[in-house]
Amino acid sequence: MTKQGEILASHCKQLLNDFSLTQQDITRSLESKCAVGFPPIIINYLTAKYHDCSDFSFFKDIYPIRGGSITLWEELLSGKLDFSLLGSIDHLQHRDFYN
């Protein structure tokens, strides 16, 4: 493949990825709940603190996803999550996110 072909292929790959994320975003926007990732320590704390379901009313508009920070980070990058709480000792960097 020529250098120009490699450049075009690279841009096409990015466009296809962006298109896939756009489809996911539109589909998710039609849903009534927002997918939010929680590390186990946080979700365990919340369920212990708000063990009475009536106290869990703040969860009515979100779909909580439990997982380790690495898994949640990957799901956030892939567009499966709208928002996530993450814990890391390293600085997380990605071109689409601001710290």
C-alpha cells in the first residue's frame, strides 16, 4: 500500500469508529436511563448506606454498572458508558477526555 493509501486507511478507520460511537450515542439518547460505571468499593458503600430501596431514589434515572476501573475505563472509551467514576494511581489520558 502506498503512503497515501495508508493515510486514507487510517482516516477511514477513525471515521468508522466515530460513526459507530455516534450510533451508540443516538441509541442511548433515546433510552430513559444513563449508563454510569461504579468501582466495587463505591457501589458497595452506596448499597450499604442506602439499603432501603426508597433511599435509592437518586438511581432512578441511571443504570449503574459495577466493574473494576480498568474495565470501566475500556467501556467508557468504547461508548458503552455515559459516565464513570474511576480510581487510578496513574494519570489517565485520552485524546477525547479532559482531566
